[in-house]
Amino acid sequence: MALRPVMSGAAVIIGASGGIGGAFRTLLEEEGAFDQIHGFARSFDGANHIDLLDEASIAAAAAQIANGPAPMLVLVATGLLHEGDHGPEKALRDLDPQWLARTYAVNAIGPMLVAKHVLPLMPRTGRTVFAALSARVGSISDNRLGGWHGYRASKAALNMMMRNLAIEEKRRNDRSVVVTLHPGTVDTALSRPFQANVPDGRLFDPERAAMQLLDVIEALKPADSGKLFDYQGEEIPF
């Protein structure tokens, strides 16, 4: 892949210890596309620690970002599909209110809190991109199988919230781009229990997934703000 044009400013990766987030960070560092790259994750210690369930940690990360060049690209590469004994629900009888609340907190509320604290740090002029990982299963119109209630609904909520952000941010910077992205099925801990039925050639390693999404991001225009795109750059209707 050709190197991207060098951009002044910073890139921010939330979830930089994960498969896709870590690949984002490595690729952007190798390309030298930004003056500074910030990587935050729940598993990191010290100044690079962030917990999407703890707004104070998000505010602290934003304060650190504010000390450097203005962020031009923000990538929220986080998501929760299964944890411990909990996983995606196969039927209505599997619903658990605490698990639903946690899924919403990580997949929808957390990225919005990142936006609350980081979007105001992005410039008021020039092209900026704020992107969060969503999923095709979060598309209501594309839902033909049902199930996975909490994950589907939380990603649908994320898509709606990011659409709201796109409208609001456009009033502040008319060249801003705020989108959600579907990376496909990536060989990470999130998808590992569900990879058996993935067609040949459709299970991506994290580096390929990150590279594909960076190519999509590079091609986005301000008119694309508020939409959901897959790893091929195709819009997925909500």
C-alpha cells in the first residue's frame, strides 16, 4: 500500500491494544502520516489508560490529547460481543438486563463519551474524521436472521448517535466527517467463537482489516458524514 500524504496534527486510536486498534496504530506509525499518534486502551497503564465505562478516564485522555497537535483523525476501535459466560443472545429467552446494559454501555455510550470529550478538540476548519467501528448486524434494514439482540441493538444505537454527531459537528466544521465502519469478520478475540461459518477469504487478519478501513477513510468526503460504510467503501443502509 502506498504511503498516505503526511498530515499535520494528531491521530487518536481508542482501543489501541485490540486487534484492529493495534493494527491501526502500527500502520499509521509506519506511514508517518501524522505528527503524533495517541493510543489508548483499557489494558494500558498510566496516561494511556482509558475505560469507556469511566468518563473520568475519557476526560483525562482528552486532556492529554489537548496538550499536543490538534487531532485530525479519531478512531474508536472498541466493541463488546461476548464476555465470560455471556454472549450474543440466540432467542428472547436469553435476554439478561445487566448484560444488555453492559453491551449498550460499551458499544454505544462509550464511543459517544469519547466524542463528547475529543470532538471539541478537533479543528473547526479543514477535513477531519471521527470514525467508530460498528457492524453490518447493526443495520435494521439488513436484519434478516434476528437474534444477537443486545449486540445488534447497541450497534444500531451507535449508528444513530453518530448520525446525530455528524449533524451537530457539521455546524462547527462543514468539512468534518463522522462515520461508523463495518470491518467485516476479523480474526480477533471478539469474533473467534463465531468464525466457523465464515466463507473462505472473508476472515481478515487485523492488519488487512485496518488497511482496508484506512483506505475507506481516505476516500471519504464531507457528504459521507453520518453514514455507515463497509470495508469496501460501500454504504450500508441503516
